Amino acid sequence: MKKFNSSRNIIIALTIIILVVLLISFTAMQRDNKKESLPGQSQVNGVVATIDNIVKAPFRGIENMVKSVNNLFNTYSENDELKKKIDHNASLQAEVEVLKSENEKLKKQLDLNETLINYDVVNASVVNRSPDSWQDVLIINKGKKDGIDVNMAVMGDKGLIGRVIIAEENSAKVELLTSINQTTNHFPVMIPGDKGDMVYGLMDGYNNKTHTLVVSQLTSTDKIEVGSKVTTSGLGNNSPKGLLVGEVKEVKKNKTGLTNEVLITPLADMYDVSQVTVVKRSAGNNE
């Protein structure tokens, strides 16, 4: 009896399978022939699609959120890289400007050296300049071993800027013409007069208000023209003759009103100094 029931179950199962296969085949054939869904199939598909959208909606939202966060991080990273590049470019631009400035100063120094062919000179770099004595003193990287000694004249990019006051083995201290020290930084100078003769005088100070050098103790009453070149006279053995100092800006009476004094505009920049030329002596003079 049990064996008969088992066989019957198998037959029923096979029959159901065959009917399902036939139904699927028939459905497919009908769809292909009519090019449209069977009655009720579109509604079922719609329900299935709706359920699929409902189920997938949270996952799509999470996926979009992850993409948005990822895009945000990518944008932040790109922005950070761009900022670094901009900062780097700004740094490079500043460095280029500094190099251009130094290059221009070196060219001017070379041009100056060409005018000093009759002198023995030493080129040096400024290595220190104290803020509290900015107008008075600077330190250069050449000293006694390079032949530099006290009282040697020091030239800037276009003209005289001061003299050596202390010479060490590997460095030297230079006192500038703008120094407030009124006792040591004197240079004897000469200025062309209107009669063709030279007017000699002594540079004895710096006027902070007019930014001019003051020359007094003039040896002549000849008229001095504004714009005339002022050079060192070589008198006093403290400096060679013929070093360019500046141009006459004004001739006026001194404080006593008894004698004239000359205000000179220096040709060299006293404030932005990075390279200097120390004039040792006239070429061929071994004293």
C-alpha cells in the first residue's frame, strides 16, 4: 500500500512539473507572438518593480551619500593640493624677485668696479647689520687676510658709503656716511667751481631731515652749481682721490650765517646694501 502511494506521488509530481514547463513555454510563445504581456502580467510586474524600488531606495540613498562624502573628501584634498601649489608658487615668485634684485645689485657693483680700474679693490658681502645701528654700521665678510685695513673707503652700488673702522682677520666693520658719529667719519671732498677750479671741503655730517651729506669748511667762495658731482679729494691720506660721493643738492649758509655749506645727495643706497667694494689703495701704490 505504501509502495503504491509513493509511486502515485511521484507521478503527480512529474505531472505538475510537466504542466509548469508547458505553461511557461506557452506563455513565452504567446508573448513572442503577440509582442505584449499576458493579462495580469503587467500588473504583477508593476507590483514587483514598486516593491524593488522600495527595497532598494535606502541602499541607493546610502550609496549616493557615500559618493557625496567621497566627492567631498576628494574636493578637499584637491583644494589642499591647490593651496600648497599656490603657496609654493608665491614662495618661488618671492625668491625670484630677491634673486633679480641681487643680480641687479651685482651688475651695478660690476659697473662700479669698471670705474675703479686705477685702484686695488676687494669685493665683499654684508653679513650683519644690527637694527639698533642700521644707519651707522654694517659688517662685511672680508678682513685683514684679504688686505683690508682701518680707514679704507667702502663703495656701494653707485658711490661712496663709508669707511672701515675695525678690521678683523676674516671680517670688518664699516661705518656709514649716515652715521650719527660726528667725530670719525669725515671725508675730504672736492666740487667743481664756476671758475673751473676745484672747491675743497670736509664732509662732516648727515642731515636726517633732508637725507643729505653736509660739506663745510669750503676753501673757496666760487659759485657751486646744483647737480655738480662731488668726489673724494684724497687729502688727509684717509681715502683715495676721485671716488664718487654724490651730487650737489643745495648751497646755503651754515648755522652761524657766516660761511656756506653744501648739501649733497648720496648716489649710493645707504639702506639696502648687500654687496660692497672696499678700495684698498691706488693701483701700483704699495704704501
